[in-house]
Amino acid sequence: MYSVRLWSVKHSRFMERLYNGVNPAILAILKGTTKIFGKKLDKPITAMEAGVKGFLFDCKMCGDCALSKTGMSCPMNCPKTLRNGPCGGVRANGMCEVKPEMRCVWVQAWDGASRMKGGETIKENEFAVDHRAKGTSTWLKLAREEI
Amino acid sequence: MYEYIHNIEEHGTNPGDPLPMLDGHVSHGRFERVLRSGQFALTTEIAPPDSADPDEVLNRAKLFDGYVDAINATDGSGGNCHMSSLAVCAILTRVGYSPILQISCRDRNRISIQGDTLGAAALGVCNVLSLTGDDVGAGDHPEAKPVFDLDSVSLTKTLRMMRDKSQFLSGRKLDMPPRLFIGSTINPFVPPIENRVDQLAKKINAGAEYIQSQYCFDVPMLKDFMAKAVDSGLTEKCYILIGVGVVSSGRTASWMRENVPGIHIPDHIIKRLNDAKKPAREGRNICVELMQEIKEIPGVSGLHIMAYRQEKWVGDVVKRSGVLEGRTPWSPGESETSIGTVS
């Protein structure tokens, strides 16, 4: 949801703390679950990730999550799906070139990153997304130590 | 002092042949030579024709003879369909021009872009410029599918990988790498203003060797940006060319500000155009003044003149500005090389 997405960026430091706090526990649970059930629970786990991240960030389930490096603003909401934005078309009021009713995802990202402890990571170059990963779970990949 | 830039004998009998590679250079091109030799460089944009006539390209390029060091061939700019940048470049290289192939991420995926890059180098293109690209919604085919498989940073990295590691993104080896001078773009005049230097740093880290900026109509804003770039040492790693424009009236300027993405024109410029008795002439005066002012800003290596539908005035503003300090960039002159009209 757009308003929740804006809230998440505004509270990027809180989201970062929350993530760093609960992440080890979630990963431990997921590691256990995947060991016991193998791939049987992949679908519901992926759906859960899509639900949570979809609500908080309008996550598009690209399968290559970069939220912690993009100020908690999901880059896949950029109409040009830039991974190193913003582009040069941002409006003077900070709104998107393509969707004038939406705040530029990358103006948001740099703003969110400025409040985060690990915000400097936004300055690292990300490579374009791997389109094969679309719809897959980043959480499961972390649990299986694939990334 | 820098005779080798103008030395036509280096071209042999065919001006379309590549120049000998100089030490420390990455391309065979004249544009890189001008920048590396520390001279103030000028580039401009050619409007690609809506035509299959190659002579139309040469006629349009001729307007710039003796005024610019390189000519950008735009890649469907504004989302509008025209002759492809690759084809325009291929025609220009045949007579010895130094074109800059613009590659936009909007229309092609990584397979197509890498293929075109090899093809461009094979056709004698020595310079590429990686851009994100305007959205399709702004152009004449708003129903088209926007691709954006890569972004300009990823594209710059890709081009550097092809040239420096002689391989595709897949890791497959190239028999001969494309010897290209690789550039990208920056727009210091739109939000997030305070992060635009970080964005420049990202592009340079990705491998950009030169940068061409969006239109500058706001010199104080540019000075802030350049001061930060110089302080961060970025201008040591990369040549920065600032975009300047020729606008013909206050109405055009207002229209551009409202409708062309990413263009910032301060009110005082529009007022000056509106108040002028001859707005077109005033527009050129503004351009000349901007060129002179920007040349003096530390860290600026050159200017990129964008004069859409005002191309015939490029020579006028270059001459009047005096930024070339008497230097005359190479041009083919009355070349006998003609590729003829397809009729």
C-alpha cells in the first residue's frame, strides 16, 4: 500500500532495527523448517514473505531483495525498475517522471538511507536484477545460504 | 601544439579508417584524444532523420563542421521513433566523423545491447554513452513495452566488461573487444539535489570515463555541484561535459520545462526570453553567456550543445562564445566519400 510504503521509508531507521532484531530468529526458524520439510513449505513461506513485504514496502517479489541497501524503498516500484537510481527525469517536486502522482522511489531511497546506520550501502553499485528469480523468496535463499 | 588531432594524413586515403591508437588511450577516436590532451571539448547532438536516406544524416552533420569534436546520435530520445543511433553512427564514421553512440536502456535487453555494441565498434564507432532513457509514455508510441532490463550504471559496467575483460556478461569470451570510450550522463538540476554527486560517483565507479550532463540553465546550481565533484576528486577520474541549450522563445522554454522530463529552467531565463524583442536571438545570447560562464567553472572539461531544431545556430554560438580559443575541430570538409541515396 502506497501510504504504508511511504511510512516505512520515513521510519527506515526503525525498520532497519526491526529487521536486524528479528532477522536471526526468522532465519533460524526457516533453517529448521527447510531442514525438516525440505521444499514442501516453500509455497506458503514465499506467500508469507510476499504478504508481509507487500504490505510494508509494496514488494514486487523480484527475488533479489535490496531493501536494506535502498533506504527501505523497494526499487522495483520504479517504473523503470532502476537498481541504481534515480534517473534524470525526476520532477522538481520530487515526484516520478512516469507517474506524477507517485513520489520518486529513488528520491525516497536516498532519503531513507540517510537515516539508516547501514545507509552508506546505497552508494554501492547494484547490478541489474536476475529476471529468473522473479516470484521466488529471498528469505528462503538466505536460509539455504544460497546468497 | 596538438597537431596530431588535426593531422588529416593520419587518416590515410580514407577518413573513415580508424586513427592509430595512442598510449594510455582506450579508443581509436578523436573525441578521447581531444579530452586527454587537456583541450576544452565541444559535442553536439544530431537529430536522427525520419527517413531511410543516408545523405540526410550527412547533410545534418555538415552543419557542425569545424565546430564540434563529437556528435551524439540520439537513441529514440523522448521516446520518439527515428533512425537508430547505430545506423546514424555507422553513416557518420564512413566519412570520418567522430560520433557518440547513445544507448538507452528503454528499448533493448542486455542481449541486444551487447550485440549492438560489438556491431558499433566493428563499424568504426569509438564512443558510447549509456543512458537510462526517457519513458515510452512521453513519446509517440506510448503503448510500447518499456524494457529497462539494465539501468545506466549496469550498462556502463557491462560495456567496461566487454572492453576491458573481453567478454560478454555471460562470461563468454570475445575474439576482439570493442575499443570504446565509455561515458554516461548526469542531471545535477533535479531532486535529490544533495545526492547527485553520489550518483555521479556511482557512475564513475561503474566505469564512466566521461559524463555529459542534462541542460544547464542555472549556473549557481552547477557551481555547487561541480565544487562537490571537485572536492570528492571525481573530476580527476572523469571528464565532465556540461549540457547547454539553444531555445528560441519564452514559450518554448516554458513548454520544455513543463513537458520534457528533467529540465530545470529558472524563471529569470524565461522572463528574459519573454521580454526580448527578438527572443530567438536572445536565446542564442543566453547560450553564449552560459557557455562562457560554465567554461570557467573548475572541473568542467567541455560543453555538450543541444540545439534541437536550432542546429543551424550551433556554429554561431560556438564562434561567438570563443570557448574553442581559435581551435578548429576536425571535419571531413568536401569529402568525395559519398554513400549515395537509396532510391
